[in-house]
Amino acid sequence: MIALEINLESKEDCVFLRLSGQYDLARLVQVITEVGKLCRETGCRRILVDARGHVGEIAVLELHQIGELIAREIPRGSLVAVVVSEGRLTMDRFLETVAVNRGVPFHLFTDLESANLWLKGANLGPRGSHQADREKSVRSPRGDTQSPIP
């Protein structure tokens, strides 16, 4: 079994995390907590995760727990782009949904270039708010605002 390998670095206004090796929930919980702390210390509001080398099955309940942890640990207004392999995309969509439903601008990609473009194209307003999504909000027939984030 290959151990989970983690490389974490902060450049400019982005935290970059590369995950490779065997899935390990306990270690992943530690890393998410570390990323949240790093974001709070540095003021970074863009997080790019390359998880294409991350292997192993993740139970649905664990995906839910990870999504909730991301929402608790990552500072409000941060953008999270995660690059996964094509084979993981369908299952990891559940994680994306959990995070988004808890207010985290979180998106899955299958290539780094698209993830970077999404992160760089985001207009972060004051206090890290995701201004671009707020501007694109639409009104429902009842008059309440709905976010366009999928």
C-alpha cells in the first residue's frame, strides 16, 4: 500500500495542495485543518487541490464528512478548486454538492488549467466574498435570490 503523500504550499494568493497515494481519512482531516489555518494566517482565499494521484475508495458517508469539514475549516469566501481523475469525477460530485450546500464555492475539474482559470477569474470582493457569483445571482419567482453555483 502506498502512503498518502501531501505537498502543501502557499504562493501569492493561492494555497496549492497535491494529494497522492492511498486515501486516509484521518490524514485528510489533518490536512484540511492545516489548509484552513494557513488560509487564515496568510489571507489566501484561493485553494487549488491536485488529487489526480489520490487513490482508494471513499465511502459516501466519508465524502459527506469531508464536505462538512471543508465548510467548517476553510475561511468563508474562499474558493476551492479540486482536480480529480476522470474515474473519480462522478463519485466526488457528492463531495462538491455537500460543500456547495454549506456555502463553499467548490468546483471539481479534470485538468489543472481549467481549475486555475476558474480560480483566477473569480472576482473576490471585500472580505473574500465571491463577488462574481453574487452579481450573477438570479431571482426566483418568489423573489428570493438563488446562487448560480451548481
